[in-house]
Amino acid sequence: MKKLKKLPLLARVIIAIALGIGLGLVLPLPAVRVFVTFNSIFSNFLQFLVPLIIIGLITPAISDIGKGAGKLLLITTLIAYGDTVFSGYLSYFTSSSIFPSLIGAGKGVENVAEIKNLEPFFTINIPPLVDVMSALVTAFTVGLGIAFLGTKTLKAGFDEFKEIVTKTIEVALIPLLPIYIFGIFLEMTYTGQAWRVLNVFISIIGVIFALHIFLLVLQYCIAGAIVRRNPFRLLWNMMPAYFTALGTSSSAATIPVTLTSTLNNGVSKDIAGFVVPLCATIHLSGSCLKIVACSLALMLMAGIPFDLGLFSGFIFMLGIIMVAAPGVPGGAIMAALGLIQSFFGFDAQMQALMIAIYISIDSFGTACNVTGDGAIALIIDKINGKGEVKALGAD
């Protein structure tokens, strides 16, 4: 068991999916209902945690971004946010054009939201303290208020609350997540849905990976044009950061390598030391791209209607929500669950499928995020004219 806990989350999720599919073919109904019961209780616990995650993680994240005044801080934040929003729209238009044919060819994928043939032995209802939108508004209001007023006592309180939420995720949520996903695929296999769902997953993962590559090339073509240098040479110099992120699945853990690669591209030390750590927190274009694509795919599978207006609101909000992602063990998807539930009405089972797809390509999104940080650093260095960074609050 200890060796299993040491495995990366991705490996545990893959094992959970494989075991769910394999055992779903042989386990009797009473055994399957045991895990259906666990999933019912866990999903209630997850729904209870979602508003707390939003308040506990996003409030201090927004208040932290408010630290330090300066033109470059504002410009960097706007560029990072704009790129994240652009990646969301890129994902939406591409996915809405390609996914209908892929999912249509998925041998009759049925309504994922209606896979509820098995009943739990019992369940425990755990209503959340507040709904998702109330939690979002609270997080934005209090976070911005702390940033502008500099209320140290309130800031310290929310920082401590963030530690509580983070520890809850680390100790209670993430370790049980593979069991939850196992139960989802066990039930889907037992009810004959798993193979159709996996067939679609494989197709959309390929599209998402191709979008990541296209986004990186586009980012460096723009940066290369601004600094008047070969974009492919610049991108090549960032490959150590890209492959390090593939292994760590963490923007924060990759910062030292990202910083070195950025310096190798000729960015001044002051700018690199400011932009790279900041963008590791606020620039998550690859993560936004994945979340939009996975959400749209599940909506198509479930027959949920969508349009550009719905996704526009989601993408603009997601760009803000992403600032909390690096502090969440398990990736940006944990920070975005509340938004997904609020905008798209995903139930607990669809959220579990969303987590499973996202985690399966989590490292590629992280690699896209950190590699794109280098492109932003090049642009900021050009704007700054290789001068010293002052009054930015950067170490």
C-alpha cells in the first residue's frame, strides 16, 4: 500500500481505470454496489468541499496578485490572462468543429449523465455551506478587498484557511480520488458504457495534444516577431523546461529549470526572475485549453446544449480561477470544479469523468504552461528595454 501511495497521481488513476474495467466484467452486483455506495458518499463530500476550495484557495491567490505596484506587473498579468483566455477560445472553436464528428463516430456513445442504473446500499447527504456562485463572489470580493486595503489580520486568516483546505485535499481528497474513479469505471463497465466512453477519450486526447503544440508554436512566433529572433530556436531552448514539466506535472517545481531556459534565451536576469515565478502562478493557458476541450466533449457525450455565449462567460471566469491552480494538489481541475458545476451543471459522475480525462494529460498541460512562460518573459524583456525591475515586490 505504501508503494502504491508513492506512485504519481496519473499512474494511480490509470491503474484505477484499468482495474475498474477489468473487475467490472467479473464482479457480482453486490460487490459493485459496495463501490457505488462509496462513490455516493464521496461525491457528497466533494460537493461539500467545492465551495470551501473556491473560498480557501482563490481568495488568498487574488490578494497575493494585488501585491506590488508597477507597470510591468500589470502588463505581465494582462498578457498572461489574455493568453489564457485566447487558449480557451482556441480550444472551444477547434473542439466544437472537430469533436462532434469524433464523438458521432464513437459507436453510439450514450448519455453519460444518465448512467445511474445501480443504486447504493445507502448514502449520506452532506449539503454545502454555500452554493458555488456565492463562493465565487465571496472569494473575488474578499480577495480584492484584502489586496487593496492590505488588511493583514484578514489576510493571515485566509492564508491559514488555505492551509486547512490544501491539507484536506492532500490527505482526504487526492488519496481517495483513484478509488472514486475506479468505482465510476467499474459501474460503467458493469452497465456496458465503459468501452464507448474510452473510445471517445482516446480521440479527444489526441486533439488536445495537437492543440498544445500549435499554441506553443504560435506563442513563440509572436514572441520571436517582437524580439526579432528565430522563434523555433527560442522554443528549442525552452525544451529542458518542457520535459522537466512532463515529469513533475508542477509549474512551481519546474521554476528553476524554466528560469535557466529563459535566461538561455537572452532574457535579462531581473526580468526572468520576476516573470517566471509570477507566470507559474497566473499563466495557465495549457490548463485552460484542456479544461474547455474536456468540458465540451463531455457536454456532447451527455447531450447538453452549449453555445459561444455560455463558453465565453466560462472562459473569462476560468482565466481568473486559474490563479489558484498551482496551489492545488492534483492540478487546475480541482480549482475549476466549482465553475464547471455552476456553468454546465455537471453532476458528480460527470465531474469524475472530467477529472479522469484531465489527469490523463495533466503533465502535457503543465509543460505547455511553463514553456509559454518563456515567451511572455521575452516580450516583457523587450518592453522593459532590458532595464532593471523596480518597485515590483519581486525577490
